[in-house]
Amino acid sequence: MISVNSVLEPLYDHAPIAETMVVAFICSSKDRLYGVSESTKSRKPDPYSLSAVRTWIDQGLVRCRPFLVDEWRLRPDSQHSPAARRIRDKRMAIIEPIVTDQLEDFLLGTYGAKIVESRRLEVGCGRASIYRYLNEYFRGGQTKNALLPNYQDVGRQAPNEESAKVGARPKYGVPLGSNATERDKKNFEFLFQKFIKTNTKSIKATYDEELVEKIYVEDRRVSPTGPVERVPVPVGERPTLVQFRYYVKKRFEELGLKRQYLGISRTNIAKDYKGRSGDAPRPVGPGDVYQLDATPMDADLVSRFCPERKGIVGRATIYTVIDTYSGAYVGVYTCIGPPSWEAARVALFMALRRKDSKYFEELGMKPPTDQEWCMDGAPRVLLVDNAEIASKLAETIPRDVGTKVVYARVRRGDDKGLVEYRLKLINEWLRNLPGYRRKDKNTGQRIDGKRDAVLTLQMVTAHIVRRAINANNREEVDYSYLSPEMAQVGVEPYPTDIWEWGVRYRPSHRRILDDRELYLSLLEKGEATARPDGIYFKGCKYRCAEVRQLGLQDKLPTGHKSPVLEIRFMRHSARFILICLPGGQTAVALLTKKSDRFEKLSFDEVEIQLEEERSATARRENARRQAVANVNAETEAMVKAAQREQAPMSAQERKRRSTDQQYRDLERGAEIAAERERYERYVEAEFHESVKTAPAEDCAHTDQQTQPDRTAVSTPSGFYQTMSEILEEPDEDDSH
């Protein structure tokens, strides 16, 4: 019965298999058997037909026997040396992902070499080493101990290793060189890292100029009476060029490097030199995968606010979003600022929204009448760079928009080659426009385009949008975009036609959102702190009735941190922020009276203004301290003067001092008299006509009359009304 780890032996010279093999993998559904040779060099297991192997066994051409594990491999770890266990575990860690998770793909697929290459880049090990470890694993019964170093086959070392050179003596002449010691290997490694690996010098130049002339030298007298000079050691006492070449060759194999790739990073080797399969999985339909990227515009622009068209604003940034299924332009966006998440957010919004009349109105152009731009909706996957999107600010895309964000590998523009090529093509659309930066034929550098710059950003954007719409509707893409079904029904190779056919006949993962919902979903994410007196974010203080009603601003016991609220904001406006409440609801928070001076500012401007206020406060601190010092000095002088006027008292008198009610009543009477005098003075000044002294006869008559009704006295002037307005009760929120 054939099984994994069975041994297949040829019984005759003309047998179908030429050497003894160990079965590494069996796939009955695909009629496949993979075997690894016991003796040949390490390589990927060879495939055979499982039914054919069974036929060979039945015909007596091949014998199948059980696998016999060496006795020393069955010993427990305690009977293996720590060095052997360390080597075993290191080898197992290198191949473990392949033999546990990717074995079937490694053997049955057509990209086994890619798996090994990927693992090599991850662990920094040579391809030959990975294949050798895999073969040892398969040959040893697919157990971890199969990777133990086989010290059983190691022979006895030379008795005088330091002086006797291993190997046969040369046929002619005397043997040159000596065995490479650990010191020699350290010197080899130093020279390899400094000169060979960096491609600074050739192997021979490194050996002659560095190793022989600078390292293996000694102080000797050339003549008995001559000066001491540093001369190379004799040939038989230093390593030879052959030994150095052998060490360099071995190090290249261990690192998986090639001499022709020296000086080139591994990333660039994999990107620009490695072979490719030429095949890639195809998206299932429109909106399945979008690619987003940005590039500087190869043209100089002028400001729209300069009527003379002389104000240069420099270069802009171009963003574009491409649908991988149809090759269509989903959206383009241009801005003056550098690439950032803020610009990428607006670019996504402009790309994913509907391209209706309102869209073209915001761009300042008329909608095309003969062509349509039907690409819209949020995709299932968005392929982007790490630069703009890999931040906490962009965490809203997967959660709120429902799009999975996939990041391209660092320095691997070929991961999103489609959008990279389209950005280059967009710059080519600007070639015939004034202000374009043309390349110098001699130097290859772009020539400054400020001399003839005359177009504004809005004009160039309108040109790019028109070209993108025309490319979607009138410019053919490669026929590889057409599936067999499309070719059968006669779909033309235009992005718009491919998109519309896919929307009708293929599953669509797009999410169609209205402009308001899409814009709010793409807002930046932030965290605000809820305190009893308000909500704090980036130096601003906000108020929100919903947060207060939920009790999120209630004061917590000592030792508890204030609640942190998730918010959405737009960095160019500090007027209000959006609070994400529990349950998925959203509430708006407004600036309080304390922070309403920031209403017209951005958060960056708020930070600048707060810093200026702190600097101004620090500058005024000296004046404040001087004023306090002056007051303290006057108070001190007053105290000393009072102490001099005080009559002398004994210690007993000071101890028995208490409140003197007589003097307290005098002080209180003086206060009342001063207040009465102030009252009469102010009332007489306000109502001088009414308080004039009356005739004597009237006074007597008045004394006989009853007191007039208090309700009949009229309110004088507008005093009380003014005070009522000043002292009007403030709103509860305004008190914050």
C-alpha cells in the first residue's frame, strides 16, 4: 500500500524510476504522487502519476517498502546536543510555513518557486538552503528530527589542522597557502561586507590591495642593517586567492545573491529583474478592486486670483482612481497641496460620488453631452500606497465606507502598475499645454515651465476630466480585459462598455452612497476628551447636549480617566465637530463662548494662535510680576508705618488682646454714615428737581397727610431696564 513516507526502489536497470525515492505527497483527486530522491541534489520533488506507480508495483518493476527511521533520530531531545537542537529548530522555522500551510500549493501549483522566493526574502536565507532543508525533511520521514545535523557521517579531523592543509598534494611544486582558520574567516567576512558585497572592488583587487598588503603583513628588516618595513607574510603563511574566491562564492550562495546584482537592493531586484508568471487573478466585476495613487503634475500653473495671469503657484498634485476590472477612470482630482490623507480623502469622495450635473458644476465646467461618466460607488477593495492612507486618520474607510484597504509593498510600484501607468499617461495629456515641463534630451531633466505658464488649476482640471471621459468611452484598452463571455457577445474593448456589461451580468460589490453620506463617511477620525465643563479637542472647547444627557460629562471619582469620545472632523474648520455616540448615532458639538474666537480658523491655525497666546502671556509675565512686587512693597511700607504708630505693649497685654466692642461700633457707624452720604449725593444728582426743599406751610400739611401709595411711584429713567438687560440670566450652555 503506497502512502506518504513510503520508499520506492527500482528493481531493474530499465525500471521507470532511475533511483530510490521517498514519497513526499499524494493527491488522489488529481492522480499525483510526488517523490524526492535519496541521493541526488536538493530540488523540488518530482511528480508522477499515482495510477502509473501502482501499475509499476503490480508489474514488479518497482518495489514499495516502509520507511525506516535512523535510530539516532528517534532519541529524545535530552540526548541531542544543544547545538544540534538549535540547528534543527532554525531549519524548521525556515520551512515550517511551507510544509504546514503551503505544501499543496508548493507541489501542485505552478508557483512553487515564488513561494520559496518569498520565504527567502522573509528569512534572508538562500534558495539552495531552503530546497536542501525541504529535501532533508521529506527524506527523513517529515518530522522535526529529520533536520538534525547528521554528525554520524562526519569523519575524524586532521590531527594538526592548524598546520597541515587538507587535500592532495600538488603534482608539481610545493603546496601553497594554509588552512583557513577562524581568524582568516573573520578577515574574509570583513572584506566581503566592505568591498565585495558593496561592489566597491573586484575579488582580485580586494585580495591584492586589502588582504595581502594591509592585513597579512609583518615588520621585517629587508637587509640586516636596513630599516624595519611592513612586508607581506610569506605565501605559505597566508590564505591564497583561490581560498578567498571560494569563501566569497559560498557567501553569495548562503545569501542567495548573484554577482551581477551587486549594488542593487533586493526590492529593486525583485521588481525590475526577476521573472514573472505573466498571469494574475481577475476581479469578479466592476467595483471589485480600485487602485488609488498620486503624482506631481508636470506643469506649472498660475493663480486664478491674478487677473494678469502672472502669479505662479507652481505644480499641483494629481490623484486618480482606476477600476481594475474595466481599466476605466473612476475619478481624477487635482490640488495645490502635497500628497496627504486630506487630499486623498477628497480624491476618494470625488471619485466615488455620482458624476451628475452638480459634480461638473463644482468643477466649474459643463457636463459632456455626447459622452457619459458612469463609474461610481465604493469598491470592495482599495489598493493604495502606505504613504497617505496608512494612518489612524484613515481608519474610517473600512468601517464607515465598507471598503477593505490593501497596502502595496514598500518601493513596489509594480503592485499597482495600472494606476502608475495611467498617472504617467495623464501627464502626457499636458504635453501640448503652456507651462508643461519638457525633458531635456541631453540631461533627461525636466525644463522649468514657468516661462510660458498661463493656465489655472481649474482649467487644467477641466482638460484632464474631458480626456478621462474620452478615454473611458473612445480609447480602446487591451483585449485581455475581455472575458470569453464578453468576446462571445461582441463587447467592444472600451472601458465604459466593459463596465456596463459587468454591472449587468457580473456580481457587483459596489456600494452606492449619496453625496452627504459618502462625504461624512470619509471624514477624518479623531479622539476628544469629555470633561464636566465641556468637550476638548485640539485646544478647542465644545458643547453638546446629547453627550451631556448621556452622562458622559459627569465628573468621575478620583483615579478615573475622563471618557474619550470618537469624533469626525475636517481639519480646515474648527467651527464644529461630529461626536460618534454609542449605538451608531452622530451628534454635532459647537464651540463654547470660551473658544468662539476660533470659529473662522482651521485646527492648524488654532494651534498657531494658541502658541502665540502662550508666548504673549509669557512676555507679559514680567510686567505682572513687577506690578505684584510694587503692591507688596507698598503694603510692606504701610505695615511698617502702622507698627511705628502703635503704642508699645507688653507680652502679657498682647496675649490678652480681644475685640473691643466700643471701637467696632464706631467703625460700623462710620461705614453707615459714609454709605448714607453716598446715597444722598447720587439721588440728589439724579432727581435734583424732585428733592428740592418744600415751603414750610406745605411741610406741615404734608405731615398731616397719610403716606402716599408706594405703587403710584413711577420708575425713574431707563436705569432699571438697562440693569435688567445686563443681568439677564445666561443660558446654561453659554455658561461653559
